[in-house]
Amino acid sequence: MKLFLHELRAEVRLYWRSRELAFFTFLLPLIMFFLLASAYGDEEIDGIPGHEYLVTGMLGYGVVATTFFGLAIVLVIRRENGILKRLQSTPLPAHVYLLAILSAFLIAFVLEGASLYGLAAASYDVGAPDSPGSFVAAMALGGLAFAGLGIGLTGLIRREEGASAVLNAIYLPMLFISGSFFSKASFPGFVQAVADVLPLTYFIELIAAVAVRGQEIWDRQTDVAVVAAWGLAGVILALRTFRWTPSED
């Protein structure tokens, strides 16, 4: 436990010292919420006020940007720079290191969610989730699932230079298709069919159900199952492909 807490403190400091990482994974979703909510005004999206819909959409944006994109980028950079390889010769166990860096990004996601609700409450009088326990459980499920996908994908990225391009090609289209910024119902049928298999679609719908519509997480068994299944797929991929050594090794 002492090793874990020591490493966790170090990872949290490293996260906030990286201004670019902190901006794109933490601050940008807040900025996007404020701009889009101002543009939507009193318009309703999928039967709920636009600013409430955007809270759930930006939480979806946040979970992908932080625990998927941000975590994967950091792991690839550290692997290709030989940092992960050198860690294997230290007393720090591999699982403790991975748990610490994962926890640091999950903490950033939790803080982002709290900040988003604070901004929404101050700007648009959005109240706290009706089911706090279900909301926390849904946030934890999404964070862990997308972290699993991010870690799993690192094994398929061969070079540090291509990491950003590969991850952007995955997560940016997913944000639009899944409904982070506007209803996916506005897309053609074949695009909606793609959205219907993406984990972010189900995470946003789960968050909307528990945070806006007052449902409990056990009322959304399909959403939970799909998000969890994607996360499990990421973990299986990570077990098969994750590497501690640079590609040239």
C-alpha cells in the first residue's frame, strides 16, 4: 500500500505538470460544454433540456479523453522512451505501477465530472444527479472500461509518433457519432447503426438515465453490459499485446 500511495502521488503530480495533457483531457470538455450550452440555449435534445443533455455528453467526452486517449498516449510515450522497461528493474511491482497511473487518470476524470457539474449548476442551475450512488457507479464503470480499452490499444501502436494519429482517428469520430455534442438521431441510419455498437453511446445513455432521468444503474442492464463487455475486451487485448519494451527491442 505504501508503494502504491507513493507512486500515485507521483503520477498525480506528473499529470498536472503536463499542461497540454491537463488541458486537453480536463479543461477542454469544460470549455466545450460552456460554448455548446450557450449555443443551444433552451433547445431540447432527445426530450431533455440542451444543457442537461450536454452535461452527459461532456462526461462521455471526458471519459474518452482522459481514461482512453490520455492514458494510452502516456503509456505509449513512456514505453517508447524506455521508461516502462527501466521500471522492470526497480522494486516497484508492475501491477502497482499500472494501478497507480490508472488511479491518477481516474481521479482526473472524477474531478472533471465534479467541475462540470459545478459549472452547469452555476451557469444553468443544473441540479445534482437524482441517484448519486448509481451515478458514481456508472462513472466508475465507464472510467475502468475505457481505461481497459486504452491500455489494450497501446499494444497495437508501434511508434510514439503515430500514437496521437491512431487514437484521434478512433476517439474523435466516436465522440460525434455517439452523441457527445448532439443527438445521434440526426445522423443517417447507417451511421446510427455504427453508433449502436460503440461503448460511448451506451455510457452516455447510462449517464443520462441515472443523472437526468432519475433511474438506477440496475435499471439499465443493457447499457451496463455493453460498456462492461467493451472494457473486458480491452483487458483481454491488453493481456495479449501490452509491452513494457520499446518497439525496436
